[in-house]
Amino acid sequence: MTSTRQGGQSLHLRGLTWHPHTRREPTIAGLDLDIAPGQRVLLTGASGSGKSTVLRALAGLLDEESGTAQGLPMPPRRPGERGLLLQNPAHALVAATLARDAAFGPENAALPREQIHDRAESALQEAGIDLDRSRAPLAVSGGQQQRIALAGSLALGPDLLLLDEPTSMLDADTAEQVRTAILAAAEGRTLVIAEHRIEPWLPHLDRLVVLGPQARILADGDPAEVLREHPDLLVGAGVLAETDATLRTERPPGPVIASLHGVTVPERGIRRPLDLEVRAGQLTVLTGPSGAGKTTALRTLLGPRRRLRGTVRRPARERIATVPQNPEHSFLARTVREELLASAWADDEALADELLERAGLADLARAHPYRLSGGEQRRVAIAAALAQGPDLLVLDEPTVGLDAGRRRAVLDLLREAAGKGCAVLVASHDPELIAAAENRLELPVPERTEEPLPHRRRIPADALNPLTLCLIGILAAIGSFAVHTWQGGLLAALPIALLGPLAVRSLRGGALRLTPILLSAAGLAWTTALLGEAPALSGPAWLLGLKEAARITVFVAPGVLALGSVDATSLGDALGGRLRLPARPVAASVVALVRVAHLGRQWEIITRTRIQRGLGSPASPKLLAGATLALLVDTLRGAEQQALAMDARGFATATTRTWAEPSRFGRADVLGALLGVGLLVWPAVAELLMR
Amino acid sequence: MTRFRTIDLLVTVLIGAAFGVAFLGYGQLYTLIGPLTAAFKPAEGLLAGIWFLPAVLAALIVRKPGAALLAEMIAATLEMLLGGQWGWGTAVSGVLQGGGVELAFLLTRYRRFTLPVAVLGGVLSAALEWVWERFAYYPEMSWPFAIAMLGCFVVSGAFLCGVLGWAAARSLVATGAVDSLAAGRDQVRTAEA
């Protein structure tokens, strides 16, 4: 194997076979592939042909614990030698800020701190990112996320870039920007792309490889030649769409089922009044670039929203059926047929069976919905929505990530539903779907308004190392056990009231942290007065309750207030960089903790989708159980992708890694530690004073 | 095999984080039994087992030493960072709840991942958590009530953590989301046998 700086890296696969333990058949059966240094290769083929698995093999990331392999290429000789970009960029993002995200690879490679910062910054620049480096990667747009993921790879100076459908979740304009960034970065490197939308890449390629089942090579050569000689192959693989002139069937418009009139939602960026009429028997498409407010418009149409201007008309709740972008977010049942009948508003078994037939799912009626392919899952979700017999069917990006054949199957289902008199409303940037719609509303390009960075007022607690803040809370909690009288307890609580403001950023934030403490202290007082040794609710029982309330406040309040200025990243720097706890578990924990806001958004989508489907109220144990399972499935599937992305950035071998930011101890920390000791002994002193 | 691959580590910590998020939504469950717990606080122990779920799920799915403890610690850390009202008490609870489940699987030397072991884990966690709460939160509670609370804890640990956690792990295996983890591979072996 040879590698040159200018030309990138060459790769050779000889008889590559991959048999996952969970499959009956190998997914790759004897693949030979030679890629020359600097070559730009596109792998294409129908969904399930094994493109993604071939990329993983090339990256050296097939995990031999989960399958049997033969003919694997040599593993990378250094962390990040082969960069890998995935379909959903959110899976590649690991840190709380852009700067730290780009630094993740160099940290894993255990580079010295100055080099980490240089590498991260130049990678961000190379990927063309002009956002503030302190922004949260998971909170920016999909196109920006994919470029941040690209920067994450570039920070390790890869010789080879491997891309798995890097633009399939993006609208056309954004996809073009990301493609430009990728092609610029690929200069002087070997480039391998797995993709089923090939047209936009064609002018930039040296070579096109068409894969069939089990990654068998069906065609391989100059892109123009392959296209000329094997058009049938590409249509059959679902790579090129069949040409079909009669895509749209004009139907007389039916009555208006739902509408928006002069609607603005300024807080969500819809500032110009929006007018939309959704008619029975028609396919209506809501389109526009990312960030134009498609999802907001849909949600406004679907349910009540505060601070709304204009008028919204919609059918009764049970007459609306919705299909989320990720079908798994709404799944509940263990078989496809049960899934169709899961909603309280879907009780017509004959209709369900007819829909299974129409959606081509009859053979899968007893299959587990979560085990189906992406295209099948979309059809199940649509059939389940139609099983409600709705007047209005609303779908969010129902064709995203599907190949041409599967997109077509979804489109056929939607047109049939419209043909039967349903009003179908779709938010989409899929050109085919837009062309097939009778009625279109294009949302304008949003004015580029970057949300201002949240302002954090500096407080004295910020001067302390997170470990010192932890120590203060722990020492104070231990000290609280000295409280034995209500008088001593109240005196012991005094320094907390005096010092608390040093750790509180705003009045509201302080109240948010203190209210639960005071509520549980009150609850404890009540419980003690009721269930203590003294006669229930007598005078002495209440005094005992007051003592307990004071003691628990002294126990928890310092910790809760001090933790207010600790964030996951700085805590990780302290535990990993300062205390030298095992690097991989600490770094993985930080990755999980910075995803909490993202997980919260998923939880919100999942529960909302289920309530819209008529599966229960927010407090019903059944809905919560189903939503928890859906969140876990979503999270664990994501974990598999995240693990790949992280290992491609050198995490697998990062048992000794460096940390981009120092975790400093200063003079303030000496003061902080003294304060902690003070809080440790003060309750005992207070008891003596009150004796 | 005790080495944590990246996916094992991530699944463990993400189970902790996902439950940390779901727990915020579970607060509504307490309103369901609100009237009962106002009159008789120990009844709140009936829901205690839910909080040990991250530990038992991580143990059943990842099947490596330390997974239960780590998942529960992440859920606890998350609760503390978000401002949960029990402050550093949460960290102690996290260690004891994760540790109880961990202990049950340790007793089988990480060879058995069955319903009885999961139930034992839930019961051990409940017992340890009760000792801590008795000591730190309810030292003044009279013994009869404290024993009643222990009963609620243990029942809840057995059912809501043990049985429910085991059922949830099975449901997860059925979805195919854990195919590349120990639990998923085990399911394939049983299906083929």
C-alpha cells in the first residue's frame, strides 16, 4: 500500500467478504476493488446493495465482534488517516461548541494543546465555516452541520475521504454548497462517495462503480461511459428515475379542508403573512429552502400555538393524520398490521387490510415495524395514517433519503390517497414530489438572521474549577448531618442565603434552582410531622419537621447552587485532564451529556407525534412507555453511527488522549476550598451556639 | 469479553442520558399518585424502581462489567447538572442504584442476563436506596412507616426495574436497534439454535 501526500492514498480490496452475525447471508460477497491515489470514485446501487458497508470496510471500521470478515484492507496507520462522513451529520457531532468539535480528533491523537487549536481552526476554515466558534454544533442548520463534520475529519489531515450520502438530507441549494466544500477539501486526497443521487456529482468524478446485491460490481468505469452503456442498470438500481411525462393528474379542486390566512409566527422566523389552502382530493406541497419555516408552518396548521397572528382553520383532531419525518418516532406495535390499527381513531380492519395491499405491505403484515427498511417504514407510517380515514393527511419530508424506486412508491401512495378524496399536505424539497403536486406554496428564503449568542453574565462562581465547586457541595452536604435542632438548622442555613448570590446568574435562574429545593423541604417537613415518632401533626412534630426542612436545605442547597455554573465540557476537562480518570469513558460521557438538548427535542417530537396519532395523553403510562422505547431506539441506532464517526476520528485508540482546554486551579480555588471547609464545620458550630 | 468498544461505551452513556431526558416527562406520573402520597409518603416508593431502569437496561443490553453503574451515574449527573432538588444526594443514589444492579450481575459473573437476575438487581438497588434515604432524608420517620416504605421500594424495584426493564430490553432487541451489541447477538444465536 502506498501513500503520497499530494496524491492521497490508494486502497485495495481483495475478495472482501462480510457476514454480520445477525444476517443469514453475507452483505458483501467477494468484492475486488482497487482505488488509485487521488482518484474520485462514486459507488452507487439500490438501497441495501451494501454501499455503506463497503465504505466502512474501506475506512477500516468493520467491527469483527459483530460479524465475520475476509479480505479486509490494512487498518489505518494513524488516527484519522481515513475520514468518514455520514448521511446524518448530527451523528458526527460530539461537542458543545464548534471549536471543541473540530478539536475532538486531535485530542484523540493526543496532540499537544497548541497544535490542537491550530488544527481545529484551520480545519474549520478549510470547510468554509464562518460561524462563531462558540456556537453549539447541534443547534445549527443541517448544511452547516455537515460542513462541521467535514472539518472534524480534516482536523486530522486525512489522506482519504469516505462519504456516505453526505447531502441526501439537504435541499438542493444547501446540498450544492456542501458539495462545493467537500470537493474543495478533496483536492489532493482520494475521494470515495456512496450515493444514490448521482447526477450532481458526475462532472467531478473519475470513476463510477455500480453495485448489485451483496456488493457485486455490475459496472465500473468512466462515468460518462457507464451512463451511456448501462442506463437500464441505473434505472433498475433505483439510481435514475424512470422518465414519466404524465406525473401530474389534474383533478378538479375539492372543498378547502384546512387553511392559513395571513399567518405570521415572528418568533419562528415566519414574518411575512402566509396564506395556504389545502383542498380535498389534491396533493399540496409546502416547499422552500432549509430554515424557511416549513416545519413551523405545518405545526401551526396542526395544533394551537401561542403568539400567533392570522387565522387557522383545521379539521377536528381525529380527522387529521400525521406522518413524522422519522417513521419510527410514531411506531408502537409489534407487527405491521397491529401498527395500522394502533390509533384510537383507526378501527376499520377491512380498511387496514386494503391499505396493506395497496401499500405493497401484505407480505410484511406480521413483520416487526422497526425491523423494516427505510422505504418500507415510510409506507407503513403512511398506511397507518390513512387507516384513520382522515380528511387531512400531513407529512414531513416523506421521501428524504430514499432511492428513486422507493421515492416513487411513496409518491404513488400519496396520489392514490388524494385520488380517494383526502387532502394531502407535504412539506418537502424533493423536486419530483414538488412536480407532482397540484398545489404548491413556496416559502421565501429566510433573511439570514443568526440567532444572537446567549449572553452569560459572569459570576464569582465562574472563577472556580468545577472540581472545587463539587467539593464545596460535597463538604456542605456532609456538614449538614450535624444539624440536630430547628434553631441550629436555621442558623446553619444562614451562610447559604448570604453566599447563594455568588453562584446565581439571574433572579429567574436562581428561583428555578431554589424552588424545587424549598418544595421538597416543605414536603419533608410535612412527612416528618405526619409520620415521625411524635404524635402526628402535634406542636413538637411540626418543630421536628422544621428541623428536617432546615437540615435538608443545608444538605442540598450549596450543591445545587454550585453546580449551576458547571457544564459538561468543563467537568469532562477536569475529570479527564486534571484527575486523569479513564479518558474514553469520560470523553464518551461528555458526548452524551452535550446531546441532552438534542435528546430533549427528539422526546418532544416523539410525544407530540404520538398524541397527534391518538395514542394517549401526555400523562398516560402507555404513551410514556412507547415514547421511551422510541427514544431509546432512535438513540441506540444513532449510537451505532456515532461510534463509527468517532472511531474514524481516532476515538477507538484514545486511551491516552489530550484535552483541548486546561482545567486550571488558581487562587480563587484556595478560597473556594476554604469556603467548603467552612460550610463543613459551620452547622456543628451553629448547634453549639444555639445550645 | 470485558473490553468496551466505542459502541458499548456510547450505548451505555446514551441510555443514561436518554432516561435523564425521559425522566423529566415522567414527573407527570407522580401527579397520578399525588393524593395517595400526600397522605402516606412511603407510597411514593411505589414508583422508585423507574429510576433504576437505566442501570438494568444498560446491563442487559451491553452486558459488560460497569455498564449498569456508568449508565445510572450519567442519569444522576444529568439530573444534578439540570438542577435536581436532591443535589449531591443524587450522586449517592446514582452509585447505590447502579451499584445494586451491578452487584446482581456480578454475582453471576456476568454470565446470566435473565429475568430473575434483573429482578434481583432491582431489589438490591431498592434496598440500598432505602438505606440511604432512611439515613439522609427520613431519619425522623418512625420505624413502622420506614419498614412500609422499604416494602414499597422492594416491590417497585422488582417490578418497575426488574420486570419492566427486562421487558423493555426484549422489546429493544426485537426492534433490531441493538443488533451490534451483546444482547442482539445473543438473540440471533437463540433464534438459530
